[in-house]
Amino acid sequence: MSYDQRKITLRYLIFLKEKRDRTIKARGCADGRPQRIYTAKEYTSSPTVSKEAMMLSCAIDAKENRYVIVSDIPGAFLHADMDNNVHMLLEGTVAEMIIKLDPTIYRKHIWYNKHGKPMLYVQLKKALYGTLQAALLFRKLSMETLQERGFTLNPYDKWVANKDTK
């Protein structure tokens, strides 16, 4: 990697949370703040529904007796492919864990900082929460998938798709 590539590399963040049953849950994401410097807003902003549009949509759905589905997609952003080169720096235990996945691939790329902490640069192939373009890439994939399945996109609300099943 060049010096310029290393300079704009994102760091990987992990957040630990203790759940009600006393188990620990870890969530990982990229620290996408450095991307704001060199990425134009039109390539990173995903439209979101307004409160007014949501309430109006609910009222129309109720009045027309529509069947509505709301779902959660685990690891949603990871379904979308990155459309440009984004590099991330994995440090410490996370870097060591990646090496354990396949030492023949990753061991030759590991290096140690001046404090002896293992470091590993990786290139993202899938959108990762925290990168500026992740939401936009996921929205694009979602809308393409819905259209392939016969849905029509609402021209007034970018996150609504309808399908007449009659």
C-alpha cells in the first residue's frame, strides 16, 4: 500500500455490550470519519423517510387495508458490495483472529507497531457499517432486489416500494 492509501485507511472499532442474560455481545464497525474529507456527499447520503411521510403512508395503508411487511435484515450492509477501494486497519486481537482464519493467506501481511501490537491492513469487499457509503449501497441493492421481484418504487418516498398482488 502506498503512503497516501495508508493515510486514509479506516480503523476498525468494536463495541462490547452486556445483554440482560449477562452474555457479552460485540459489534464491529468502521470509523468512517476520515472519509468525510475526500468523499462528496452525493456519493454517501442515503435518503431516509420523514416522520410525516411515514405517518401518511401508515394512514393510506390502513385506509386501503394494505398488507404491510416490516423486517430486519441481519448484517444488512454486508449484503452490498463496495464499489470502490476502502482499506481498513485491524489492530491487536482482531488482527490475530483474522490470521487464525487462514494463516497461509494473512500471516505474511501482519506487521507490528513500535509497541509490539499486531496490525493488518485489509480491503473491504462488502459494505460495512460505519463507512460513509454503506447505507447508500444497501439502499441501492434493496431497491434493485425489490424491483426484480415485481415491486414498483414510489416516486415520492425513496424507501417505499409497492406491489399489487390482486
